[in-house]
Amino acid sequence: MARRIYLDHNARAPLHPAARDAMACAMGSLDGNPSSQHAEGQRARASVEHARESVGRLLGARAKDVAFTSGATESIHLALHGALRATSRKRVLTFGTEHHAVLDEVKSLGSSGTLVGVHPDGTPDVEALDRALSDDVAVLLMMAANNETGVLTDTAPLVALARARGVFTVVDAAQVAGRMPISVDTCGADAVAISACKFGGPPGVGALWLHPSVTPGR
């Protein structure tokens, strides 16, 4: 009988033994609520903050700028709708090859959502983006690596173009984190979303990094 080989890591990578062991240890020894002041709660709190610091190191960011979510989809939606609530601008831009977590949400916005074209090789059409960046655009969403084609995007120039127009930028880094070097500085965005299950972590766990300017005082 032929041995079956699982290759669909872009959808979900197998749980890494180190992640499984860490989960088992936490479930077996951490009984307290992280918000509680007693010893059990503070041990749980320390574990959460240790995890936050690990994500911060992964992204080259400060731990206190990292928020935990249920995955990249929630992270993207949280950043998108938070940005929309903070401005009178209403239009959202993204590229036609984005993940359905982005495409479905942008399409749900109706006339407020605009899909920007890409080149035949799947890379973003920068000139088309430049034309689309009008004064009513609030958010630009883009992925660092495509989950179906593998196309890598240098997000920094796109972010710079958008920021010059006062547009909030969100990078979907779900297919990059844990696989390639990544830094919030090189991404250049206002928000970066990742999912643990893409690189050996459990499903239902993700993180959103927000630029310190987005959360003043933190």
C-alpha cells in the first residue's frame, strides 16, 4: 500500500511536536485565569505573556503591540473594521488574487470595495494601484505570499504608495510567518496578520500586530 504524503501545508500544516507538548503542558498545569491576581492566575498570565514575546520576536516587534486572535481571518477583519471606524473614508482596496478571507469581506462592502488588478505572473499592478488610490480610500489589504500560486510580494513599496495618500495598510502574512524571515519593519504596514496553523501551531490561534502609532500609549 502506497504511503500517503500530506502536502497541503498552505491550508494547514501538521501540528509540530513542540507545539503539542507545550499545549499539553499548559492544559495540565495552568489552572488559573490570567486576569486573576492569585498565584495560579499569575502563572497563567506569565505563560500568555511569554507566548506574546515569542510572537513579537518572530515578527521583529514589541510584544505589547501583539494581540492574540483566532487566526489571520479574524486579525484581518479586526484591523479592517477598526480602521474603517477610525476614519470618514469608506473605500477599501485589495488585489484580485487575495485569500477569500479578504476577497469575501471586501466584496461584502459592495461599492465601497475595489479589486485592483495583477500582472499575468500574479504580482500586483502598481500602476493600477496608484490610479485607484483616491482620497476616499481608507484601507489597503495585501498578502505577502499567495496561498495558491506561491507568488511573493514586496509589500514595502505598496505600503509606501498607500501611506503617502493617508491609507491604512494591512499585510496578510499567514503564508510567510514561520517559513521565511519576516519583520514588521520590512513589511512597513500598519497591521500584520498571522495564523499559527500554517507553520505547525494549533488551529484557532492567530495574532495581529498593530503599529505603535495605531494604539498610542501602549
